[in-house]
Amino acid sequence: MGTVAATERIAAGFRRFADVETLHRSPLYMRLARTVSDDPDMLAFLAALPPAKWQPQLLFSAVQLLQGPLATQNEFIDAFHTRADDIATVMLSHTTQTNIPARCATLLPALAALPQPLALVEAGASAGLCLYPDRYSYDYDGHRVAPLRDGGVPPFRCSASPGTPLPDTPVEVVWRAGLDLHPLDVHDPDDVAWLDALVWPGEEHLRSQLHAAIALARAEPVTLQTGDLGTDLPPLLAEAPADATLVMFHSAVFPYVPDAVRAAFVDVVRSSRAVWIANEAPPRVPGLDRATVAAHPDELFLLCQDGQPLARTDPHASWISWL
């Protein structure tokens, strides 16, 4: 790809991030994305990196890792002009591995409807913080679901549409494991710092939830295996207890998975006994027909079970709208 074509593609990606993904969520990231999309030097900087590193969140999180949480546009601009080499080093050595444990609030209605107990496998697990749906508490506009044992994490507040099948009791999880190309270790200060840097300005409430969930994961470690979703999943699925409902789930993972790996992953899941729960942008959910994809805004997520849409969800888990 030529330099001009690359910069045009990068600029378009940052404009979309500003106009769609950050809208009503992070005013600062919206301004920063628009700044990058109009700045030739910043576009040239990104074009010199591999295409997989052109993600707006990766750039902004790299700066936050180096500078701390961003509060103003000028902080970002100053960092770019004074620490471009350091920023590039972070971007080349890291991947976007946002771990929002509050997404369990949008997964819970689907998980609770399955025969209990559950054996959970998460694809693209990052630090595995979404593998504890039974240890968190939830508040759906006053409808509260408490864990059997309190994990010490503040309640996840999530607005639910009428008709959403909210459970009255927590799910029961008897086994849990995750698979990731580069799992993050909650005991590693550098990995925790990266998780912290991935929190968006304007969503600081997620940071307190993140650190409480990290404390839970440190106290109750989960199995996180290093592996590829397309080739290393079958042995992990085979370890799950046979007397539990096996659930293979993922949330906001498929944008970072190549098409061939995604196809291999789907083949493995469909040929297994696992219930497949996907929480992704509609174009990223394999098997959805064009009409279904077109009917749902791609700035939102679709919660799907075995390829069938159940609900629209907020990517950062503040609401769920049952279909």
C-alpha cells in the first residue's frame, strides 16, 4: 500500500473512531481522533507502522502508558512531538487488550438462561477479568443480582430494556479458563499498567471496577493459556467437565483476529458441544446474513448465541436492549 493510500485509510479510521465509537463516551478521545485525522505528521508517523498498529485506541493508550491518564488535548500533542520514538516502541510491543469486567452485565442474561452449572472458556481473554460473572454483583435499574460470595467489586450498573430476561439469582460456574495470544498477568505491574492505560478518559468509573476485579483475580487465579484461537482451542475445550454446560464466549475480540483465524475458530466451536456466545459489532459476527447486519448499527454490539442475535448491547456495558 502506498503512503498516500495508507494515510487516507488511517485518517478515515480515526474519523470513524471520532464520529462513531467515542460519541457520547469520551469527548477527549473524540477531539484527539479528529486531530490525528487532520495532522500530516501524525498520519505519516502511523503509516510507518504495520497496519495492525493503526488503531486509534492503541495510539492513545500508548501515550497514557507513558504520560499517565490524559486530561487535555495539548498533553497528547506535546507527548507526540517530544516522545514519538517512545510511543512507537510501546505500540509495536503492545496490542489492544481492553478488559472491561462490566461486560459481564451484558453477558449475564444469556448465561443465566443456560442449564446450570457452567464451564466457561473465553476467547481473547486478556487478563481473564470477564471469567468471573458469578463473583460480581449487578444493578439493572434497581433489579439487583448478588453473587453467592461477594468478590469485593462495586456493582456493575447496566440499564436493561423491558423484556430482558434478568435473572434473580447468580449463575453457577464450576470451571473457567481463557485463551489469548498474549495473556496479561494480574500479578505483573507492567501488564496492570497497560490495562489501566486502556481505560478511556471520560470513563474513569471503569478504572475503579478494573482494579477491584484485578484484586479478585489475584486472590482467585484463573487458568489463562497462551495460544491461537484458530488452532489451540480444542485441547482447552476438552478439559472442561462433562457434567457442566460448556460456554465459549468472547466480547470485542474479533476486530483483532484475522479472517482465517476467525473462520477456523468458528469451525472449532460449531463442531464442539459448546454454546457459543458472541458480543461483537454486527459485521464481526460470523454467519450473520447481510440483512441482519444492516438492521443493526455497527457502533453497537450484538449479543448472539450460536449465531442468533439476542440483544443489542453497549460496547462498554452501560445498557442492554433485548430483541
